[in-house]
Amino acid sequence: MKNKLDDLVNALFSQLERFNDDEFCKDADALEKELKKAHAVAEISGEILEVNRLQLDAAKFAVAYNLSGNELPENLGIKTKRIGYEEKHKVDARD
């Protein structure tokens, strides 16, 4: 995995494809092992999605309150640029 959400989605769909493989499902031991692995992956995936949801919420908050990235906790990984009144409202500073 390359640690992107697309990679997570691809890994989850890959697991689903293995469960749809009739030959794979005939081996009870392999199927049991894969089910345990799928359960663990599902739990970890849920945590990854929660972290990404938190980052998205933080980004929305930053935009809503016109905060710069350095005003948010660094571990959120949010990099924003403060938008000045002129940019936000398309006001010409010469007026």
C-alpha cells in the first residue's frame, strides 16, 4: 500500500474479489484465515477513515473561520492559506 485512500479502497475490493472466487472458498482453512484477516483489515480501515474524517472536518473548520494552517494542530496535516478580505470578496484594494 502507498497509504492513500485509493489504495485502501483497492485493497478492500481485492479482498472482496477473493471471497467471490469459488476455488478459494472451497479451502475451509484458507477461508477461515482470510475471514480473520478481513475482520482485522475492516477494523483498521474504519480507524483510517475516522482519521481522514477528522482531517476533513478540520479543513472545513479552517476554511469557515479563515484560519491559516499554522493555527491548527500540525498533526492534522492541514495546510491552508489565509484568504484576505479582498480575495474572498473580490474587492479591488485600490477602491
